[in-house]
Amino acid sequence: MAKKSTQLSGVKEIARRAKVSIGTVDRVIHDRAGVSPKTKEKVKKIIAEMNYKPNLLGRILASKKTFRFASLIPKVSPETSFWEAPLKGIEAAEAEIRQYNVEVKKYFYDQNDKGSFVTQYRKILKEEVDGVLLAPSFIDESVAFTNQCKKLKIPYVFIDSDIPDQPSLAYIGSDLFHSGYLGADLSRHLIGKKDKILIINISKELDNHHHLLRKEEGFRAYFKNNGYTNLLMTIEIRKTDHNAIKKALEKVLAENNDIGLIFVTNSKVSGVASYLKETKKTNIRLIGYDFLKENIDFLNENIIDFMICHKPGEQAYRGIMALYKHLVLKLPVEENTFMPIDIIMKTNYAFYNN
């Protein structure tokens, strides 16, 4: 009886603040007709502000509806363990909301293979899913997928990177431009005024809107905005194996013996670190991304100076919870949630996790 009384008290307070009837609040909570969009939005906002949680378990179980979410992220590969953290974030969210009849079916694609991405998203479209969590590595293919989702009225959430001019229910990830901008700010503490800086984008797929290029844009903007005259160079490595990275570095470093720092725009910084260790090029400073075991080892050996991290596990967790909040709780969701841009170095990595 006490629980029911508490529930009623909460509804009364929402009605008082919104200046509407208890019946109106009840219709909004249960997503029933008869409430104007303006009033519905006002009531939902107050519900969110109060962090009010109606007796959802009983209502959802009584309805016997199962909410089906699909996640589509890259699979863990020998090249990088980055996607282990998002997978754990998805699993943690699923465990938390499973009691509300929510299922999350996980789909994985090869980050070096557009075809695998297309195959997986076509499988998702054949399923009757209520929402999608997506890490969009391939721009054109991701746009094609999300356009189909829009036609089917399936809300989707982006993590890790978004797609310019492609609206979504939510984007949860880093501000990519400012992430690169921070990388440039860090670099100024490591080099001299005459040192060249090499920016490396390592990916088999690099189109005009690729998220790595937005980090590079931010990096370059810092130098331009602050009047630094260091020469910035960029190379793109389209093969991501160790030999391809080694070959590309041998060529550029042979032609430029005054490179003082390398900025790698993704987690494949370990491939560059491995080359610098093998060749004993201790005079070149290195900044890259992501809290991975292979990167931590090089950080501990003073080969990587700084790593920039964006909590990928929390991104995925929040992405699933955004779908849950929107579809199950019927509450508004923040359009953009920018993660902290964390700076990891040898002296603090032991206290960090994704």
C-alpha cells in the first residue's frame, strides 16, 4: 500500500507543477491519446526533472510486450581490442534493463570490410527491432542503413562517431574536432619550435567525412588559431597491418629527418609505437588514442607519451539506455552527449578504466 501511495504522490506533484490534472499525467505516463503535444512535452520534462519512475515493471509485464534492440558495432580483431569495451557496455546495460522485457541482439562487422557491414545491417532490417545502436564506420553504407531505419520508424543512436547531417535519436561520443584540438595542445609540451609534426590516419576507409579526418581538422585548427609555425604533414595508411605501417613510416622518416612528434588519430597508435621501439627512434614523441593493453604497454615503456580516451564502454552503455529511456520510459533523450576527453599518461593510467 505504501508503494502505491508513493506512486500517487509523485503523480500529484507532477500534475501540480505542470498545472494539469492527475488524469492527464496518467495518460502521458502510459502514452495514451488525448493530450496535446505541448502539454505532453511539458509533463515529460517535469517527469525527467523529478527523476520520477512509475511502476514500470508491473505495467510492462502486464502488457507482455518485448522491446527488441539491435546493436551493430565492429568485432574485436587481432589489430585492436578497442571494441571489447563497447561490447561490455552493451552487456551491462542489457543486464540492467532485461527485467523490463528488453532484449539486445548483437551484430558485428569487420571494420575493414564494407560488405560485412551491409550484410549485418540487412539482417537487422529483416528483424522486427524497436531500436538500433550503431557505430558507423562506413559513411555511405551507414547513411543507407539509417535511411531505411527512418522509413521503418526505427530510432537509432550513434556511438563513437556520428554522421554529419544525418539526424539520430542521440549521439553519444566525443567531440571529434575538440579531441584533435586537445591532441595539438598536448603536442606543444613535447616539441621544439622547429620540429615537424606528422599526423597519421590509419584506416582502410577514409572518405571526406571520416571521423579520423575531423580529429585532424581540430589538430590543425589549434596550430592555426595559436600562431604556431611548425610544419604539419599528413600521411594516410590504407593497409592496417604491421608491415604496411612500418613501410609507410620508413619512407616518410627517411625523407624528413626533423619530425619531432607523431599524432595518430585512432587506437592503431600501437603499430607506430612498435616501429619506433624496433628502430630505437627515441627522439620522436608519440600521441594516440584509446586505453588498450597494447597501448598501455608502450605508454609504460615511455614510447607513447599521451593517450586520449573517450570511455567507449560508457558510450555503448549510455546508447542502449537512451533507447530504453525513449522507447520504454517514453522520456525525452538528449540529442548529443559528449563524453569527457581524458588524457592518459604513464603516471595515471593505473587509476583509469573505460
